[in-house]
Amino acid sequence: MIQQKRVLATDIPGPRSQELSARKAGAVASGVSAGLPVYVEEAVDGILRDVDGNQLIDFGSGIAVTTVGNGNRRVVEAVTKQIADFTHTCFMVTPYEEYVAVCEKLNEHTPGDHEKRSALFNSGAEAVENAVKIARLATGRDAVVAFDHAYHGRTNLTMGLTAKTMPYKQGFGPFASEIYRVPMAYPYRWPTGPEKCAEEALATLKSQIHVQVGEENCAAVVLEPIQGEGGFIVPPDGFLAGLADWCREHGILFIADEVQSGFCRTGDWFASDHEGVVPDIVTTAKGIAGGMPLSGVTGRADLMDAVHGGGLGGTYGGNPVACAAALASIETMEEDDLVGRAREIETLLRGRLEKLAQKYPQIGDIRGRGAMMAIELVEDRETKVPASALAAAVNKGCHERGLVTLTCGSYGNVFRFLPPLTIGDDLLAEGMDILEESFAAATA
């Protein structure tokens, strides 16, 4: 068992990691890059141990995937048992109980108490793609609306929904048609200030869709309730609810992409729960299965059942091993109150970040919920010019000191925090100490 403490046995990356990076260069396509080229050999809860014996504090969770902790005991036991039983039959050929049980849990925990159905897939992008398929078939309409700063995946359709060109879309077009983009309710950068953001963003959305699309042609609006790769942008209170009401008025389906924000990450089971918003369709992945590849689409029964038999599926979708991992992960969330733990983590992180912001004026905004927190770095608070180079420098400093961190944002200037919900307070505090040291070094 790995001790839950940071260990720096070598420089980061160490010699064995450097050797493996050389092998990667000769074997792996260069388009598959690594933000921190240390090669992990074991991980437990909030610690990653690399091949050189370094133990790094994990503030990334594999991009919000290992929510229940690295090497979670329940997940390991469930996966081990399932592998011994069978690894695959394809649910569309000969089904199995684990798939059904995961769908029952998704129907139970996603927002709303209406009758629901679910279908399982492999990745977040695949879930979003299928949600759009379902919406188009159920409504008989073609147009889909997405937002500035959105990230929905790397397939052709989801690249079209994604807003950022580099590195996700550059050179990969043309993209799917009948996709329209509207401004995101981004309080920190809303031109007239955060107080008017919700009202004006809704008005702009309604006007643009009316003029450019036509409500009667719009199948769905796809939105991350807290945007992920675009910068952990939290829309102001009232925006999601207003959007959902407007969609309902015009027969437009509201698809909540909860791939990064779901499964206790934000201090609720799903980010939509914060305002009591009930989407028509919810897409899930990442934190669903403790590191195993699995995703889901959950929606109103009438919408999901509108699709003809055979219209949804995939060879590996709802793989039994991944389903076993998901059931163990969800059990951990329920039994260990990871919703409550996410809120505790927010209290600790927010307190430290507010103190840091008092010292460094380059921290323009602190935002997020639960264990999905971020700071936006700027050259100065008056102009709000993105400080992308500073974000990169602080990130590099954290890596060198043994803290796994991630940046994001349309301008590359947002520093995000996604620790496992099982991480101890001592590691959280030490990680924030490292962040402060890295800030001091980068701004010296």
C-alpha cells in the first residue's frame, strides 16, 4: 500500500520516465501528447507513484475520472470478480444484469423524478453524439445549439459542438452541419458585468436562435452546467433555469453534458441539481466508473424509447467489467457521502485560494463548486488580459514540486483543481502549499 505522502526521489521527470518518453516518441503518434511525462506504476487515493519512485499529489484525477480515489478498494474487488466471471458478450448479443443495474442507478440519481431510460457507451463524446441522435429523432428537427467555450469531445459531431480550435479542431474539418453557437453566460467576462449576465445572455440566446435557426427547427440545446475545458465557467444563478424553461416552451430538448461535472464532483450528484434544473437528457462519463471506460445517456422515457430497436448501441458499450466498476463507484459515493466530501474540499480550497488572491493580483477570478474549482489568471484585474504564460509557468512549477495539476480555458489561463474526493486534508493542504510556492517562483 502506498503511503499517502509526497516523495521526491528524483527530479521530475526522473530517468526511467525520460527513457519511457524516448520510447513513446518512437512508438506513439505525436498527436497524443502528455502534459506531465512521468510514467505511473501505482496509485492509491490522492497519490500517484511513478517508475522512479516519486510520489506525486494528484489534483487532476485523470481529468475528473478517479473521483472515488485511485485504486478504490470496492472498484478493484468488483472488477477482479467480474473479470473472473466474464469480460464480454456484447449486451446486444447476450445481455447481462450489470448493464441493467447501472442504468437503474443512472435513472435514480440523475435530476428529476420522472420516468427515465438509459443507454451505455464508452466515452463522453460518444454519449453526447448519441444524445444528439436521440434528440433529432425524437423531435424530427435537425438544428443543435452549443455555446462559446464549450467542450463536448473529439468525434466529428462533437468537434463541431466544441468551441476551441487548438488543439481540438485544427485541420480536422469539415465538421457536422446544422450546429449553431451562442454566447456563454460567463460572469467574469460579461461586457456589462456579472449582475446582468444571466438576463442578457438569455436574451441574446433567444434572439440569435430565433433569427438564425428558428425555434421550430431546433432539436436541442447542449450545455455543460459548469463548463469544463473551456475554463470551469459557472453560469450565474437563473441562467440554467431560464434556459430550461425557454426550451420547454418551444419543444426544444435541453441536453446537460455532465461528463466532467457529474457524480458528486460539484457537491451535488450532478451540477444541474444546484438550481433544481431537470434536463430532458443527461450525458455522463468520467467519474462514473472509477477509471474504467464507460458513459451513459439518460433521458425522459418517451424520448429514449422513441429510437427504433438497434438504433442505439456499440460493441463495447456497457462492457460488463466497466459496469461492475460503475456499480462499485456509485456504491462508494452513496455509502461514503462523497457529495458531502466534495463540499468540504471546496471549503478548504476556496479559503486557501482567497488568501492567495489577496497576495497575487494576477488571480482575477475564483470560481467553481465542490471539488471542481478554478482560478483565472490575468495580467491585471482592470484589463483582464489572459495571463496564459503565467498559468503555464505555475503549472510547470507544481509539476516539478510533485503536484499533478491541470490548466484549461479558451485562453489557456485557467488553473483547475480536480482532486479525488477521497484525498486527505493533509494532502490538500500540502498541494496548496506547493501551488503557493510555484506562484512565488513564477512571479519573482
